[in-house]
Amino acid sequence: MKNRMAYDYSELLQRTENWAQQAYELGWISEVNPTSFLQKEKNPLFENTMRPLIVAFMGGTGVGKSALLNRLAGKPIAKSGVARPTSKEITIFHHQNITLPQLPLTDIRVANHDDDSQKNVVWIDMPDFDSTDTHNKELVLSWLPHIDILIYVVSPERYRDEKAWRLLLAEGANHAWLFVMNQWDRGQIEQADDFEKQLHVAGFDAPIIFKTCCDILSNLNDEFNELAETLTSLATQKTVEQLEQRGEHIRINALHNQLQNYLLQFGNTAALKKLHSHWLSNWKSTATQLQQGFTWQLQPLAQQFAKLSPFEKGIECLWDHWAKTRFDDTLNVLVIDTQNFGLPTKPLEIELLSLREKAQKQFTSNTELQTRRAITERGNLVQRTLLKLVGIAEIILPLAAMSWVGFQVVNGYYESNQTHDHYLNLDFAIHSTLVCGLSWLVPFFILKKCQPSLEKCALRGLNKGILQSLENLNQEVIMAIEQFEQQRATQLQNANALLTLCESITSEKIEFERNSTLNRMMI
Ligand SMILES: Nc1nc2c(ncn2[C@@H]2O[C@H](COP(=O)(O)OP(=O)(O)OP(=O)(O)O)[C@@H](O)[C@H]2O)c(=O)[nH]1
Ligand SMILES: [Mg+2]
């Protein structure tokens, strides 16, 4: 069970980080937040759960954290003194049988003891958390994930050090806490009561507070032994496991929250529909504008095409600076709309970038192709078929007429021989000439007059090409929006799968017995 959990967590962490990295690279999230220190791998100090309980003193400077550890050790193992802050390093105090692995952390002093009653507790004295020395604060923060129980030490005068208290509020739910009001020789019961009240406000129903005095000159009876005994009694395998499992849940919940925060940047799905319709209406007016803007260049271009000779000026001149600016402006409006609808703009901008670059080439090559086709295949299909038929008639009709005349000549000759009548007369000669001439001339004139001019064809081709190229650009943008939608859906799907995984792991609640020591240590 334990191993499964640990594996699940590290895998989850890795997958979440990979997901976030990819979402960032694609522009869906503005930055990859560093995984919070509490979410990092649990206890690199001890890899398995057969380990001692790790307990640390934390709090403001001069409250007596080092003095408490020294008292526990019975010798001055940690620097304790009047200089503020005194401790600038971590002091670890543990039984000689415990072998600490190679520590990944710096600024450490280690001291051993041979008191078997304390063999399952590792005590840690941390530097203060509220001094101006940021090094101390960072040191404490880097150690927090490795600590099972935090002992928040205060003094009667200063039991709410600004930064340490803020850390308590921020990380309260992530740790188990005990409280020590040290320097009790100077303390008043009202101060202890007030401290307790403050802890209630911070979320502890029944905080465990020990009043201690580490001043050797004072003979005050204090609760130092109770503190040590409480921790010794907590140093069982079961508690360590429970705390570790709770830590695991907390880290997974934090991961869950982080993922949810990332997802806030993805906007809502309804906005995508609006984006589509906005684009279509924007494009309609842009396309009309562009068409109007191209008109003045069409006639000279068509004339050039009609010459059927190499161009002086390429068709690229159609997609000039003006057209490019109109097109870019419309894409910019789309990007601004995306932002106004609460969607991230970067992924769409990435999609549109290549389109901005290839728009001119795509537009001109397609328009040119249409024009070339229009010149090669003059007129529309009906015109072309009719002209083809007339072309055939231009050959067939004169042939038919001539055959008919030939037949009449032969037949007339034959009949005039039989009947000794006169041969074909002058009328026949005139009529047959007319029939032959007209049968050729009529189709010839139709062909001549109805064949569309090259210039007209080029103009028609240009117009058709422009319309089609503009529609192609429109389709490309629609595809970019769809691609944007698709990518968003995939990212969301992956994130939701991770969220579900987090929820399935944390669904099994960890309950501590009511009023038990452990329960009183948690918010
Ligand atoms: N009167 C009195 N003085 C104490 C008591 N405990 C510690 N002191 C004194 O308070 C001063 C500060 O003690 P430290 O142990 O250095 O305090 P600390 O919390 O470790 O301080 P930093 O290392 O700076 O964070 C020292 O001069 C101690 O002698 C106490 O119970 N009563
Ligand atoms: Mg100290």
C-alpha cells in the first residue's frame, strides 16, 4: 500500500510537471509555477517508513530553540546566545544507532546520543524564521518537507513573530504542530492564554502547549519533560506511517489545486463558439474590402495575361502592402477577441503565424492558377460546348453542301442524257455557290464573334481566383481556430485525467482519533 502510494505520487508529480511544461510551451499557461516545496518528493532522508520520527524546533529568533535542544542533549550542541540571530545552521540530534543517509541539504551540524528512550526521534534545531537573514528562511523552508512534527517555539513577550506566524497560517494544515512557550520564568498565565486563543483562531481546536524554562539559574518547575515524553510516545511506526500518508494526501491535494489553478487560464468552452461567429462576421467585411481594393489592378493584369507573353509585373502585386495589412489587422482582431473572451491568445497566435507568412504566396499562386485555366479553357462550359459544335459545323456544313451540289451535278447530267432535256441551268449554279458559301461562312462568323476575348477570360479568371483564394484564406483561419479548439480539448482532457487520478488517491480519508494527541496537533 505504502509503496503504491509513493509510486503514485512521484509519477503524478512527474506527469503534472510534464503536462504543465507542455501547456506552457504551447502557450496555454503563462508560466510553469515551480512545484511548491511541500510537493517535492517526501523524505529523502529515509526512503522507507521504518524510520524515526523527525521533529524540529522552529520560531522567531531568541525564543530559545537552541537552548531547548541543548537542554535535551544535556550539553551545548547548538549555538545558543545573545547575538541575534544566533543559529545560522541546522543542528540534528539523534541516537547513535540511527544512520542518516547522505544529506542533500547544506549547513548542518550533527550530534549523537546513546539514550535508548529517545532512539526513535530525530531532533532538529532550525535557525529563526523571522530574521532579516533570508538565508535562514530559505534553510528552514528547504527542511520543512522532511519534518513530521513542527514544534513552534515562542516567548511570553513575542508569541506572534510576524513571519513565523505567517508560516504557521500558510502551512498550518500541512504539518503536525506542537507549541512551546519558552522563557516561562518571565511569563504570565494571561500570555499563555492569549497565545492559546490565537492558536484557536489559526485553526487549532485544542492545541498542545508546553510551558518551558531553559534558564539554568531558575528553579522553575516546567513542562519540558512532558514535551520530551509526548514526542517519545509519538515516535512509533504507526504514527510515522500515518503522518507520512497524511503528507502524501496533502501533497496530492496541493498538486490538484495547482492543476486547477492552471486550468483557470484555459477559459470556457462557450467563448470558443463566440470566437467562431466573430471571425465569420469580421472576415465577411474584410473579404469585401479586399475585393474592392483589388479591382483597380485587375484590368492591367488581365491585359498582360492576354498578351500571352512574360509579365512585366507579377500577379504578386495584387497582395500588396495594403492587402497584407488588412489581412493582418483582421487576424489581430481575432486575437484581441480571443483575449476579450478570456481565452489564452498565444496558442492561436502560434497557429496564425504560419498563415500570416504564407498568405501572399497562397493567395497569388491560386489566383494565377485560376487565371491561367480561364485563358486555356475560354468561356464557361455551355459556351465551350456550343463553340465546339459550331466548329464542327464549320467543317461538316460546307462538306454536306458540296456533296449535295456534286450529287445534283451528276444526277442532272444523267437525267438530261435520258430525257434529252437541257443540262443544269444558271440558277442552279448561283444557288449551289450560295449554299456552299453560306454553310461555311455562317459557322465561321459565329466562331469569330462568339469566341470570348483573352482579356475577358483573364479578367474572369482573376475575379474567380480572387474569390476562391479569399475563401481559402478564410478556411485556413477556421482550421486554425479548430486546431486551437482541438489542442485545448486535448490539454484539458489530459489535465482532467490527472485531476481524477489525484482525487482517486485522496478519496480514502485519513482519520485521527478524536481528542487523540495526533488529532490535537492538526488543523
Ligand atoms: N530567561 C530565559 N532565557 C532563556 C531561556 N531559554 C533561552 N534563553 C536565552 O535566550 C537567548 C536566546 O536563546 P537561543 O537558544 O539562542 O534562541 P534561539 O531561538 O535558538 O535563537 P536563534 O538561534 O537566533 O533563532 C539566550 O541568551 C538564552 O540563554 C529561558 O527559558 N529563560
Ligand atoms: Mg538558535
